[in-house]
Amino acid sequence: MNEEKKETHVDDFIDDYTKDAYARWFLFLKRLPAQLQGDFSAWIEPYKLYATYKEKRYQVTGASRLGDVWLAKNFNRDRGYDHRVDVDLLSDFSQFP
């Protein structure tokens, strides 16, 4: 029997205290409703998250209610994405590239 691995929803990652605390906190901020992200943008925007995906470094720019994480190749990009991936495919979370 061939069982496929179920993707981890980003909210489950956030709730898992064994995962990287900074990554969980940052993704929690990116999962706030859009209105709250707008209201708090002055405090949220200085924080950055970077991760490795398929042996390349990316900036994490957001997370979807569908459970995926958004990645940008350009480290100066705060919005949008080049890839939407399962959080389990990411490693080496850091505040720095």
C-alpha cells in the first residue's frame, strides 16, 4: 500500500512547540487577518524570516490559510512569492539570509 505523506498545515507548525520558535512566531504574524497585518505593519515589517528550500535560500513572505508558506527569491521583496510550499520542506530557519 502506497501512502502519501500528508502536508503539515502552517497552523499546526505554529502550534508545535518543538519547532523553531522564531519561525513559529513570524509565521503567526503572517497568519493574522489582513486587516490586523495592515494595522500592525509598522511593528511587523522590520522582522524577516529566511529558510532553505531545495538547497537554496529564500525569504519567507507569508503563509496561506490553505496551509502553505510563501517564498521569495529576492530578499528585498516583502510581499508576493515565487513558490508556495509545505512548511515541512523548509529548513535552517533564521532572521538572517
